Amino acid sequence: MSNLTSLLSAFIVLGGLVAAAVFLRSYRDRLNRHFGQGPIQLKGSVHLGDGSRLVLVEIDGTRLACGVGRNGVGAIEIIPQRSTEMVGP
């Protein structure tokens, strides 16, 4: 009787894990959008060859062009925010 109870408990635990995995997989994108919005966003990346990349990153509204290579990461240029005001006659 105790073997049957142990086996049933193991199946219940495994079933719960499978149900949780299916739930998280189906709602993964929604959860990432809700909880994944931090102050740092990757806007774009260009491979330059030889393991080097040029990356555009936005941190709290400030954009940075960064060089990423085998020896580390370095800020190349801080790009000022563009004004959204319309200038005209």
C-alpha cells in the first residue's frame, strides 16, 4: 500500500511540474513583456567581424553606441535624445 501511495504522489508531483512548464511556456512572452522591462534596452546590433560588434543600447532614455569585442565593452558615443518638437514657420 505504501508503494502505491508513493507512486501516486510521484505522478502527482510530475503532473504538476508538467502543467507548470506548459503554463509558463504558453505565457512566456506576456510574462517577459510585463516583468522584463528594465532600464536597459538593446536597440540594435551590427557584426563587424572578428568577434566584434557595434551595439546601440538605450538606458533610461539615453542612447549609447558601444563597441563589444573579445577584450570587453566600451562606450563609443553618447547619442543625445532627439527633440520631438516640430520646428517650422
